[in-house]
Amino acid sequence: MALLTDDRIWLSWTGMETDLIFNQGVDLPHFAAFPMIDDEQGRDRLHAYYVALIQIGRDTGAGVILDTPTWMANPDRAALVGYDPDDLARVTGDSVAFAQNAARTAPDVATRVSVQIGPRGDGYAAGIATIDGARDYHAPQVSAARAAQADMVSAYTMGSVAEAAGIALAAEASGIAALISFTVETDGRLPDGTPLADAVGELRDIADPAAVMVNCAHPDHIDNARDGRPWQAGLAGIVANASRQSHEELDNATVLDDGDPEELGSQVIGMKRAFPNLRIVGGCCGTDLRHLREIARHASAP
């Protein structure tokens, strides 16, 4: 099975947490969603999201990436919600099995199951400083994804080349495909100040992930990274924030800025003019199923 074929747009959603907290009134201590897999009500909510995403794919012809809720399932961040590091492989495996079960109910829709991996610390900070340190730290979660027969891993909200490259190398060593996604500030630079163009090039010099992407940024901010150089043809995905606010503003917000779903859908798909090989699109912070529908609708428009 080809991983992410280029005959369609593939839809990804990394905004579940903000939807749960601000729109559904669900308490997610320390922003951790992965404990949902151990809770009956949490599994019901997650299943409903998967069903809704699959239906969007069915309605629009988009492929659907079913991301596991494991962005914070690493030892440092899981400890904040009482999970032992030795239990995290089980969490990853259970999450993959849950997503696979949802995918099996929809053989008519192109789906892929991906284990979502987040940074060791704050997603809006620079991240692990060394490639070897990042590879060793994230390798257990990558290996658990491979053992559970996930289709791939997706490293989202990477604030440094070192942490991104470490995860990509861990995936290569485990024999599983990796989507690697940087985040950028309003100026189009990574949190550590690296221009997005340089980050993409440096990552490609070190590893060979299946796709390089950007997430947790508004299209306007990603647009600030454009410079017309060849790297733009190598960017495969944009999973955008609904809001134009900076990361600092989002961190301190008490009210959700959900932007304009129709405008976001148009902007995300419009980015294909600058990034011609864009094939993975979706929503991150502040987005909900309305935004996903609009993105997929614009993608399927003639």
C-alpha cells in the first residue's frame, strides 16, 4: 500500500484538544489527550471524531489520516498526568488499535493510521538540543508505533531541527515512515529563530522523512516564510491554526479564537500556489470539524 498517494488530498486534524477544552467543556489536565484511551467516555469522544473525519473523507474524496491522541505520550509530559514511562508503549499500542478499528469500518474511504508524536517539552519552545538526544528520547514511542503496525508516525509542532531530525532518524531505524512537521512564529521562523527554508533543508540533509510539513501556524504566518526558493516544492503539508494570534497569545488565551472556517479552507488550499506539492492539509489549534469540512471542500472543488 502506497503511504500517501498524490492522487488526492490527505486530511489531518491536530486540533482536537482545543475543541475538547473550549467547545466541549472537557477537562484535559496539562493538555494531555492520550488518557482518553483509558476512559470509556474518552474513547466514545475519540470514536465520534474518527467517524466524523471519515465521513468528511467520504463526502469529499479526501484521504483521512487518523492520528492517535498521543502527542503528549512521552515520559516527561506523561508524568504530569500520572503515567509511568513503562506504560507508554501500551498506551501507544492501544491507541493504534483503536484507530485501526475505526478505519476498518470504512473500507470505502482511504485512511491511514498515524502515531502522533510531540516535542519533549513546550511545543512553542526550541526543543531538544541534540539530534542524538532526540533520537534516543523518542525512539521508544516510534518503536511502539512500529510494533503496533501503525502506517506511520507524525511528529508535530517541532521547534528545532535537532528534535525533528532525531525523530526522523528513529523512524528510519525502526522501519516506519515519518511525517515531520515544524511550527513557525508569526515571522515564519521556528521558535529557535531558524528560517523555515533553512530548517527544511537541514532536515533533508540529515534524514529522509516521508513528508516535511508545517503546523500550528496560520497560513498568513507560513506565507511569511516564502522566498521563492526550491525548498517550497518540497513542503508536503500544512496543518493550520484557525487564529492569526501568536503562540504567546494563544498560550495565554482564555477564549478560543476559531477564526473563519470558510476563509481558512480557502487559504489552506490556496497555499498550493506557493507549495505545489502540498498533499497533506488540515487544522490545528482553534479548529474543529467545521474547519476540516471547509478545507476538504475547497480541496475537492474543481
